[in-house]
Amino acid sequence: MIKKHVRYLLFVLITLGFYQGLSAQVEVKGTVYDKTRYFAMQGVSVMGTSGQGTVTDSVGHYTIRLPVSDSIYFSYLGKHTAKFPVKGVMPGFPMDISLAVTIDSLPLVVVRPKAHRYDSLENREEYRKVFEYEPDYLTGSGGISLDMLLSGKKNRQMLALQRRLIEQEQDKYVDYRFNRNLVRKITGLQRPALDTFMRMYRPTYEFILRCENDYEFYKYIKDCGLYFSRTWMREHAFAAPYFRKVSIC
């Protein structure tokens, strides 16, 4: 009888230990690099198969807690790595990984004190009345009065000015993001090819907002630059001085 109880107790303890082992969580941390292992990558999704997730910071670091029974994988621009069992991660050691992406040819973005955001805020403050203007419609039962005509004209003028200021603000933002120095660094184009490229491939304000991060926007410039370079070289046999050699992913 005692042996039976002992066996049952051992079974319970082993079962509890097994399930505790499955539910135990491990902290996994490390750094994500590009394939050269020289550049840390920001914005990489770090996911567990059970649903937990995080994103690498500005220096490529990540920290995530996952069950021992889970697997970890990395995702960037819609591409996923293989899944690595968490139980295979060595405790106390960082899990650094290198993705098959090259970002060494993309420029470093430096935030300057007088950036576009500050210019935009100053512009909004200067034209506050225009940006915050809302049409004031007058109604009356005795037909159309002079006040109503004047009010309608003022509404049209103010709304037209409001639209024009918003368009100018959006154009300045595109100029700020799609600037000549940045495009030259990414594509290697020189004048006059650079001037033509800037006109042909200038993105819209809405397109820039749809880009999830700087890398996606820079990749658009780089891909367009490669296509444009091939076309330009075919059409301009003398165009060699207008290009410099750049690394291609």
C-alpha cells in the first residue's frame, strides 16, 4: 500500500515537473546584423511560434521571453528566417544573427537641429488661422443677402489658400526626404543624369507615408536608380562620366 502511494507521488511530481518545464520561459537576447556583420539592423521583427514578438532597436538589439518549448525566428521586409528551438539557445549567451541583407550602401540618416519638422511647425504657426479655418455658412429665409454672398466668397478664398498651403507643405516634405545629396549617395548618379532622375522618379507625398521605414524608401530609390542607369547608358553612349561605381545588393 505504501509502495503504491510512493509510486503515485513520484508520478505526480514527474508530471508536474514536465509541465513546469514546458511552461518555463527563457529570456533570449542578442543583436541582428546584415550579411556583412558590420551593420546592425533596426526594425527587424523577432517572433516566437507561440505568438510573442518584439522589434530590434536602433542598434539592432532585441530582448524577448519565450517558453522553452517555443521556437524563435526573424522577419524583415516580408522575408522570414528558419525557426530555431529556444531550448537550443545557450543560457547566458547572446543569440546574434546575420540576415541575408546588405545595407552598407544605404546612407546614415542624421537628424539636424533645423529639420523639416521644425520648419513645418513654424509654417503652421505662421498660418494658424488658415490651417484651422472652417467654412462659416450663413442661412436665411429671405433669399440671398449681401452678407451671404460675401461669406461664400470668403469661404472659397480661405479654403483655396488652405489647400495651397497644404500642397506646399507636402511638396517641402518630399523635397526634404527626396533630396539631391541622398539620391546621389544611393544611386551614384551625377549631373545631368541626376537631374533627369530627380524629375522622373520624384515620389508622391502619399507614397513616402506608405513606406514602413527608411530602408524601404531607400530601396525604392536604389532600385529605380539601377533601372534608370541602364536605360540612360543605352541612350547616351557618352554618359560614362555621369556615373560612379556603387555596390549592388
